[in-house]
Amino acid sequence: MTQFVITFAFSVGLEPRVDVTEKRNKKLKAHTKERKSRKSFVVDHDAVKNIIGVGQILADIHIEYELVPGFRFALDCCCWDNAAKIYMNGMTCILKPLLIEDKLWVVFSIYHLTNLNEMQMRKLFNHTLTFQVSAGKERFSEKAKNDRPRHFFIDDSSLEKNPADMFIELYPFDEDNGIPIFEKTDFPDFPDTTDNGIYNYEVPNINIHIKALPDPIHHRLFWKMIRKPLFVPEPAIIPTEQSKNTVKNVQTEKKLKLKKMEKPKTMVHELSFEAQNFFSEMTPIIRYLNTSEISGPSRIIIYSSCSDLLTDMDMRLRLNPLSINVEKLLNLPDDLLIQDGFYGVQARVHFLDREIVSPYFKPERKISMRFINSFLCEELDYMKLISALSHDVLIVQIFGIFNNSRSRLESSIFGTRVSDADISKPIDSRETYRDLQKSHEVLLGVATFDLSDLLNGYWEISATNSLFHPNTFNSIGFPSLSCDTLTRPINSNIFTTFRNKSSLTPDVLSLHSTSIRIRVRLAGSLRPAMREIFEKGEFFNRIFLILKNRTLSMEILKGVSDHNHEILNSHVSPGTSESTWNGLAEQYFKNKNEADSNSMDFTAVLTGYTIDTINEIFIFLEGPANSYLLTIWNKVMHLPLTDGRVLFQSDFIFLTRLYSKFISLGGVYTLTLDDSIEDLLKNVAFYVDGKFPEPCRRAIRTIGLEIFTSSVRSMCQTRMYPSLEALECLQEVLGGVRSLQTDLK
């Protein structure tokens, strides 16, 4: 059985509803006189301490929600000075509100018990649970509209409790006989089987039960939120043009007089969340809202949780949801953000091709986000998921939201826009200023998380990592303007600098130790899917070698040359021109995307680069996992440290190549440098602007970092691969290049 628990909490003002109080009091007086004249048993209520008068009506609240697709529920809540009564599906629940800081809080829980099969689970996963909250009795049920209670009964044990700290349940009171009515509060009977002994899964049967005492977990969270002022409305960002139209001129605005007996329109507030969060097993889910409703609740909090959802292990492994929870943002310099005009903080999670965007949170020293999002592994594609978990990282970006009208930029900005195609387009400074001023989001920091432990048998990872400044975070996964041009552009970083402009400098983030805590959970193990993928072997792998033994290097490169030549020889002759090679490569990429085309199968070709320096030879190769790479690995797996280093991981899965365009050069791009990488990095001119092109400097730095890399995973996570443009720039400035086949003749 699956149990869904939803707890509602409303805060109501102590002032009664003026619009209905007088009219209702007249009806109550007339009704009371009529009842007293017919009563044969009169009770002195002032002498009985267990009887509580309801007092004046404060609010009428109506709620509608659809827990499971096709099943809609509605409940009504009447709140008085001393009591609150809930009506739902013929059941009632009475409780005593809590008085907290001049506000009455009505808190109760609703339990839903049901059975769901796999088809219904998938529908629930894609369902959005929306709660519609409205004030007034327009949508009330007939029972709630016609009910006119005056007194309720409280037992002796509840009288001893402190009403300001405890939730107290009340009972109906029979006015005619002067006795309390104790109703049954257990779950109704749940039919486990049908007539033929098999449970009917086509239409799920959902049984509900109302409890005046809230769920224990929700109870603890409620008091935690009450003690800390976390009730911050999510600010809606209004575009500049729309905001101008929404400003009202107070001098010319005419006040409209309401007609007599005119009823105000009912305002409906909506709170929603994705039902997929139930599959994360990291509930409860919290939604809250501040309202301006005079005759209704001023604050609305909804807690939702689920238990025993994926008890069937076969169903758990088939669905296997992956859940990402951004829990907390710690040690955030909120005073600096507020001083800079930021009124909101937002988290964005990048994983695979998905982007998860959180709501806005008020800048505070410690922000409990509890932002959860789930995905089914089969929707993510198991091969892509396992590939990303093995060598990629999960990226969390923290954005600050500030007011559009606040001027944060200087009007004297000038510069050039640089693209990856080495084209610099001059733009006007005024246009730049307008484009930057329109943006209301500033990237404050970035954090990365390694999730590779999910492939080692762990089902859950909880990690806390530091927040880095965007300008110090070197990752090609982030949108930024490229500087890969052969000539160093003037002011090429001006856009990136101002887009990432914030008062949280790298020194400030380091001083405050700002960090992010996340939790990632799998419902089941990935090992069955990994076993199936490795048995097929339809993926790529990579190997990186730093060899000091030139004989071994030439032997490996000669083997790669013969391997590629055997594959490519059937398509072109050895004297093929470069233009013909490029056309052949273009046709290969075109046919590669066609599922029914096997006429040009270059999948087994090894691609990569080799850099021949004075004392070392760098070799990077990529190709199918079950190809000639295994032969190379068998040759170097026992290589002594004195002869070089080998970086290879046989259980890594790569879906694409990095240097597939080198097929037109025989597969491997060869460079020869007259100096070693260490000598180039020691050269002072290397760090002087204008001495070396930026792509060339970037290639040297990347190769220098590869020398100290300890694993293939770290190379992938830090994007420690020189780009095609960087290698081309390196050969133009510092060395020569020739195809591998020519070099080994």
C-alpha cells in the first residue's frame, strides 16, 4: 500500500469578517431563539469547562487538488475564534487553532491510501499536483454551507495542554442533549481483492482520512519554519516595458464606488509541484505562499510526503528514478548581496542535456532550498547516463536577481564581439549598454560535483562543495565568449566580465567559505544496465600516453598507422589530395547520422594527436572500446614509471569523438616542437600579452596540466583536452605538422 500524506497550514487574522458577521449574527440569534423554545434539555455552558464556544467567524477556506490523474479532491475549512472544522468527502475534523504572534494557525493532515501499478506510476510521475485555495463559501459543499455549530467539546487531557504549543483535537457537541459525540477516526475499509480474488488495477481506489493532529514529520517542520521567518514570497520579474504600463497615476485614477450588496470576486491562489518529487524518497515537499486576502488565509503552507511508493523491486529497477536535491546554500554573504540590490537567489542545475531551475529565494546567510527534481533513467538513456556519471560532473550555478531599474553598468563600454569562427564584429557602445542593462540575472558562482560513486554500487550521494567565481572557473560547458582567435582581440572579455559582475569576488567567496550541499539518489542499481552495455561494446574509449621511450612510441604509432591504413585504403588511394580527404570526411559525417547507411564504416579508425618534444612524446588516441586500443593497452599496461605514464580506464563510456575531423589526415594529427613543454612554460615571453596567440598559450597550458593529471576522469571533468583550433594555432606558431602516414615512412 502506498500512503500519501498532505498537511495544510493556514494563518488567519484575529479580526472577524465584517461583511458577513452582522448578517450571520442576526440569523444565529433567530435560530438560537427557535432552538431554545424547542429544547427539553438545557445545559449551563458557563459551568462546564469542557465546552468551548466557537466565537466569531474569521475565514472560510476551500481547497481543491488532484492527487492522482483522474482523482480530484475538495475540502472545506471554517475557522472561528476558538475552533476550526474541516469537511471532506462526508468526513469532518475539528481542532483548536494555535495562537502564534497575533495569528491563528489551522494545521491538519490528510492521509491517502492506495495501490498503483506501473502504468499508473508512470502517469503519476508526469503529473503536476496543483492546489487551488480560495476564500469564501461559494464553492463549499452543502453540508459545510448548512452546518451551524455553536459549541464543541474538549476532553480533560487536552485541557491540561498548553494551547500555544500543542495541537488539540475537539469533538462535536450535541446541543439538544448536551453530550459530546465521539466519531471514529480510523481508516475506512480498503478492498484488497475483487470477486475473482485479483485486485483491480485499472482504476485505483483511494481512501482518505483526516486527522486534526498533523503528521509527526510535518509537525516538526512546521515549528521549524515558524521559529525562522522563512515566509518570503517569490517575486515575479516584470519586463521593463510591461512595468511601465503597470504603473498607475494616482492623480488621474478615479476611485470606483462599489454598488450596494455587490459581492467581491473570489481570488484563487495556486500552489503546485511536480509529482515526480514523490519518487525521490527525499520528501516532504514544502510549498508556501503569502497572500493579501483580507477575508481568507494570510499564509498558506503545504507539506507533502509519500511512503512505500516503490516497494516492488522489479518495478523499482524498471523505473529507477534519479533524483537531484539542492539542499542548502551555506555561508552566503547576504549583506553584500542586499547592499548591491539583489533581492533573490536562484539555483540552476546542469546535468546531461537537462537544466533544472529553482524558484527564487531570499538572500540569507543559510538558504534551505530543498529543491528536488527527478528523472526516469530510461528517459535519460542509460548509455548517456552511465557515460556522464563515469567522467562528467554535475554543475550547479547560483544566480542573483536584482532590480532592472538599478544602473549597474558604465555607459562608456566599448569593445568587440568575438565568435568561434575567428570573426570580430565591431558593435556600438550604446547597443552594448542597452543589452547588458536589460539583464536582471547575474551569475554569482559555480560548483561542480562528481557522481561517479553511483556506478560503484552506491544508491545515494551527499556532497558539499565550494562555490567558485565564474571568472576563475575554467569549463567549456558554460556559455562564455570565446577567445580562440589567431590574433589577440582588444577587450575580448568585456562581455563575460560584465555578465559575471558581482560583489562576490573570488576573495570574498573564499573568505566566507561559501558552499553548496546537494543529495543525489538512485532508486536502484545501475549494474544490470552497465552489464548489458559492456556486453555490446558499442561505445568509444580513450587512452593518453606520455612516453620517454622513443622506440616504444614509434612501435605504437606504426601500429596505429597500419590499422587506420587498412580501414581507409579501401576508400582512397595513398596519394589522395587533402580536398578529397575533406570531402570523404564530410560524407562520413553525413552517413554517420543515417541509421541504414553502412557503406562507409570508419568507426574502427583511431583518431587523436601526438606531440613530439625533445624529451617526451605525448600520444592521445580515441576509438571503439573493443578495437586496437586494447592492443595498445596490453603493450603499455606494465610500463615502468621511469619510461612514462599511462592513463586508461577500460570501464569508461564515451559516446562521441573529440578529434573526428582528423580522419582527413589519416586519423592522427602529428606536431613536432623544438622545445619541451616545461621549457615553454618557463619562458617569460609566454606570459606577456601579445607574444603568443591566445589559442597557442591555451594549448601549452592544457598540455602542461596533462603532465600532472592522475586519471582519465580528472582530464574529462576539467576539460583538459586541447581544441582543434588550439592545435592548429600551436603548429602554426611553434612547430610543424604532417600526417602520421608520411611521418612513419
